[in-house]
Amino acid sequence: MGYAHYTINRNGQKIEAGYAVEAVCEQDGCEEKIDRGLAYLCGQTPGGDQHGCGGYFCGAHHYMSGEEYVGDLCGECIATYRREHPVDASA
């Protein structure tokens, strides 16, 4: 399977994804043009996973989690992740 264009199930709905699929950022009110490639994906798995919602977000609305197994996350998902995984200040 290539990553240019494919279909995924997200929230019970089939959507087109891949770096050849034009889209806009899914943050409310944002009109930034992006694609539905892995670089814009919230989480690690298209369609959503344990930490990410599977949405696609521009650089202004996409945040580094600091954990490779988590991936980059949207604002809502990074807030949840940080709440559930607080940084140990004594480390």
C-alpha cells in the first residue's frame, strides 16, 4: 500500500487520506491548506489511536508529544496526553 492515496475509517465514516489528498486543517476556524498525509496526522495511526484522534492539522495546530510512540497531536489530544502523563519534575 502506498501512502499517496488510501481510504480509512474514522469515527464510523470512510474518508480519503494520503499526502496526495488535499484538505484544510481540521481545527475549528482554520483554513490552512494541508494534505491528509502522515505529517499532518494527529497520533500514529490513520483513523485514530490510543493517543490521537486521527484528524489532520496544520503546523500551527499540531504539537510534538515528545514521545515517538505517541506521535504529534492536535491541541485537544496533547492537552489530554499531558494531563494523563505529567512530566516528573524530579527526574
